Amino acid sequence: MKNMSYLCEVSDEDCRDQLRMDRAAFHKLCFILQSVCGLKCSRRVSVSEKVAIFLYILAHHTKNRCVKFAFKWSGQTVSKHFHVVLNSVLRLYAMFLVKPKPIIDSESDPRWQKFQGCLGALDGTYIDVHVPISEKVRYRNRKGQISVNVLGSAADSRVLRNAINMENGLKIPRARNVIERTFGLLKMRWGILRSPSWYPITTANKIIMECCLVHNYIRNEMLFDPLEGGLDEYMSNQSAADSNDYTDVVDSLDTTIEWTTKRDEMALNMFIEWSHAAPV
């Protein structure tokens, strides 16, 4: 428990550095896992220590032999409690998942009326994984890496409204950029997402989901997120790395007649309404 005091009781700064959240958010998460998910203390390991082990592994992508040294438990104990908390956090899906709300059909704002049912801008990021040789074809991306494609949507209330209210109107690349920055912040927070883990793919998928869930929890609980201060530098480094990767090029983009027609009709109707409303 001495190590737990160092991680969670000394200062918010130490807690954020090691577990990616301040002390208040950490203890509240432990309480939620106890009261909602039924996570319990074992004979020798407290709930807070179980949760700390879990967060420490996600934050730093630390190997089992390093974690067992840091927490003074056997590798078997570390692995056991990591998976116990992993399954517990997954039960908080409904509580922590942010569900974007579509624009309703009765929307009165003319700037939104053409976007009925729209959830927001969509983008994705690759998370590298390890899979059996027989499964590699399924997980090989256009860059030749073995990964899963994680899709994310920036809710319309945060991105589309912000973009529409800009001086020059709606700029879709700006909305996409918000999602890219969100993925960047997610990977900055959780080291386990920045390099492939050796967990089985079913466990790796759970880890990716739970990194997103706990990320949402942190964003809701912490008014100040110090990681944001380094986000621009991180995104700049990522852009430089991508520009040096000649395989990261989309040579063609297939479209469908249905969606092309729908897009053109939407654009035409918006232009007609705008031209009729414009002052002479």
C-alpha cells in the first residue's frame, strides 16, 4: 500500500502523471466501480490498488514484470486484477459512452435543416495490434500494418455548430480536424494505444473501447486537462511522421451513385435557398 500512497495520495500532479487523472477523479472512479459494477476488495488487494494497476498499464503500456515490481505483487496477481477491472469498466459502457444526438426533422434553425439525422463528422484512426498469422490478412491496413480501424464521431452540437457559426461558414475539414485532435489526445493519454500490445485480439478490442470510455470519464470529471498543453506538438510530430510514410496515400476513392446524388441535391437546395435569401 506504500506505493499506492505515492501514486494517489501525494499530489494531483503525481496522480495525473501515473494514472492520467487527478485524485478526486480516481477515487470517484473506484467508488463507481464498487457501487455500480460490484468490484470488491480481495483478501490482500484493495479496490483502489486494482484500479491503479489497470490504469497504470493503460497509461504506460508497461509489461507485467515491470508492474509486478512497481506494485510489489506477483505477475499472476497483476494479470488477474487487470482483467477483473477490465471486465468491470466495460459494464460502464452506457454511463461513459458519449452518444451524438442527430439533428431532428423539426429543426427550426435554417442552417441546420438540411442536416436532418446527421450525427456529426466521422473520422478514424489505426491502432496497431498483434494477431495470429492466419488472421493477419483481415487486419492489414492500406499502410501494410496490422491494426484495427477505430471510428469516431464529433457530435454535431460541438463541431457542426462551431463550424457553421464561423465567419466563413461551414468548413468540413475543421470538423474533421477536431476528431483528429481527439484521437491524438486519446493516444497521448494511453500509451497502450501507441504501440501493439501482446494481448489476444478480443482483449485488445476491449482495451481500446475502455481507453475511450475512461477518456470520456476524465474529460467530464477534470476541468483542467494538462495533456492539452502538449497536443499541438504531438499532432505536429504525427503529421511529420505521416508525411514521411509514402504508403499513407489514398490513390482513389470509390463513391456510390446514391450518395453522390444525395450530396449534390443537398448542395443545390442549400444554394437555391441562400441565393433567394441573399440581399439584392
